[in-house]
Amino acid sequence: MDFQAGILQDGSPMESLEKQLLCPICLEMFSKPVVILPCQHNLCRKCANDVFQAANPYGHSRVSLISGGRFRCPSCRHEVLLDRHGVYGLQRNLLVENIIDIYKQECSSRPLKKGEHPMCKEHEDERINIYCVTCEVPTCSMCKVFGAHKDCEVAPLQTVFQGQKTELNNCISMLVAGNDRIQTIISQLEDSCQSTKENSEAAKRELCARFEALAALLEEKKAELLQRISQEQADKTAFIQSLICQYKEQLEKSSRLVETAIQAAEETGGAAFLMNAKQLIKTIVEASKGGRLDKIEPGYESMDAFSVSLDHLTEAVHALDFDPAEEDEEYFDGEEEEVDE
């Protein structure tokens, strides 16, 4: 941010106000103009437009000229159907814009307060200005000269600060990339679930079309075979849905960790940042090395195995079962001859 957010004490009303004025997409203070969604959540119009364009890549198609497209609120996931103006058709939140102006004026008018830099607990008048490499903690110069760290190796606080902050940013990038991969897998699983349903329905239609040529004696067998297809669909769908839930849960945990890491990365004070950075980085690395979830095999959603041939004799109907697809043509060629006989 380009204003002195650091002059506010932790827990102050102004700091609480600042948190309410952050855009959930860019995690920065709302930039004008601010748009308000039907669900009453606010977004920077530029951020909203970026999300809308990403979700509706064919923005110049004939359909989009009529309906505009769909937009999902990043805060509550409420879906909004936009008109042909897209996010530019959303109402501006002038109240929030005025509050932001007042907030920035208030921040710029406040003088920087003393005592904000962390002070050494052992030497109350000494600021924490170096980093003990041996003990891996920030400390002060007096501790290095006379105190507990006099025999330790130390380094400039700013050098270690920049190094660990760079490492944290790399971890954030790693988490974001991992989330993108998980989202891709979830999309593929959802597509597979839909394909399983469509293939199942296609198999049912084919089965019904063949059974219609047979006598009433086939009806009982037809119901039995349909039940097997439905059971297979239910089993596969249930398995895929369970995978989707597992991946969504992993994505949600990872997203929360990303938010925590981003908040830590926004810390401008080197000492305050280093208080928690190492543990946070360790947590991120451990989360990235976590167990991997199962995946479905290629062609898992296929229903090709559920295909029957109806060229059997009437007295053999009760022995009907699903035949491999390659045998269908052979059985079908003899069906017409058997019917003629």
C-alpha cells in the first residue's frame, strides 16, 4: 500500500477498519471504482473484471452479447448472472469509496509513533537490530557484546529479513501452483463424473433399443441388466464424488495457509516478520510434502463393457449377459437369420 498503514497500533479501530477495506482478490485496499455485488460484497472493478474475463474467455461470442456471462463472488461463491455490460453494469459503492478517502487522509496526517520497533527484553533501551544465526532469533547489539549471544555468529537483520522473506514468497508461489493443479484435478474429476453419467445413459438407451425387439420374456432380464448398469454408475459416481470432496478439502486447507502466508509476507518490519517466518515456512514446506490423494485410472468412467447381443434363441434368454463390444457385430449378424427361422 502507498500509505502509512504501519503507524497504527495492533488492534486499533483504524487497523480493524483497514481489514474491512481489503479486496478479497488482490488483498490490497479497494481501488476506485468499487463495485457492489447482489450478495453485498465489494470488489475492485478491475479485479472483478479480471475474474469475469477469466471465467468467460469467449466474451465476444454471440451468446455473451445477450447475457454477458456468469460471475461467482470470491467471498461467498454466490453466482451472479451479468448483463451484456459485464462487471461494468454493477453498481458502484460510493460509500466505501468515500470511507477509503477518509481513511487515507487520516493515515497520512498521523505522525509516526515511537516504540514501534521491537525492543530487546534483556536490554529495554536497545532495539532488536541484528540476527543471531547460531540461535536463529533476532536480538540486539548489547546481547552480542555482553549478553547471551556474545559467542554466537550474527548477521545483519535486514539481510536475513530479505532472505527469509524471499523464501516465504517462493513458498507462497509453490502453494499457489499446487492449488492450481488441485483445481485442475477437481475439474477433471467433475468432467469424469458427468461422462460416467452420460455414458451410463447411452448404455441404457442402447440396451432398451435392443430389448424392444424381443418378446415379453425378455423384460425381466432387461430390468436385471439395467440394474447392473445403474449399480456400476452409482459405484463409480460415489467413488469420484468422494475424491472430489477430498481434493476440495485439501484445496481449502492449502488456501487458508496461503492467506496466512500472504498476511505474513505483507509485514514490513524485519524483526516482527522474523518472529514467525521460520515456523510458517516450515509449516508450508511440510504441507507441500503431504500425502497425495488417489486418482482414477484413464477410462474409469467408461461404460463400454455394458453391451449385449440379442441374437440368442428364446429358450436361452434367461442366460443373457453383457457381452464384450467386439462380439456385438457377430451376434447381430445372426439375429436376422434366427428371426426368419
